[in-house]
Amino acid sequence: MSEEPRRAGLLLRTAAKILDLILIAAVIELIPRAGFFAGLAYLLLGDGLFDGRSLGKKLIRLRVVSMDAMKPCTFRESLLRNSTLGLGYILWLVPWIGWIVLPAIAAFEFILILGNRESRRLGDEIAGTTVIES
């Protein structure tokens, strides 16, 4: 019998996302003109890297997998699961509106993880993915 993969906890997922956001902020600072777009591309597609891991998830030892086959997240699934955060990231450029929308999206996703028995956020529901410890 195969062992059921262990779902990643909220603390580990938050730590991995913070590491990814630090990386995005560093890219924005290092490459002023293209950094925003490079950060957006990483935010949207990062979970499709490294066998279903962004750099933050790789450091924390988490993996994004599809719910059906438990296979590593693809770039398509990464784009779908991170589209909600990507929208907030883009709107961040709009004064006041973006500054309210991005934290609201992040808080909403956080609450969904807390309230979902399988620890899935809206992006996971859209893409059919989940985050496991690896």
C-alpha cells in the first residue's frame, strides 16, 4: 500500500510564500525596468519549476501536485493557481485600489486555507492542485 502524502501546514506554506516574495522584491530592485514583469512571471509560473516547486517551496521542502494524479504541478496549473495573486500583484501599481486589493486577496486565500479541510486555497481549487510536504 502506498502512503498518503502529508498535506503542507499553513506555517510552512506561509514561510515558502514569504521567501518567494523576498525573491520577487529583490528582482524588482535589481532590474528596475523589467523587474516587475520578471517578478510577475515568477509569481505566476514559479510553482511549475523544479518538479512542482518554486524556490521558496524547494527550500521549505514543499511540492505542488495535481489532486487527480498526484503528479508535480505543471506551468499551466501554476498559472491557474497563482492567477488570483497575480491579479493583486498587477493591481498593486494602482494607488489605493491595488494597495487594498492585494492584501484582501492574500487574506482571503489565507482564510480559505484555514477553513478548508484539505488546506486548499482558491487558486488550488481553480487549478485542481494541493501542496504537500516532500
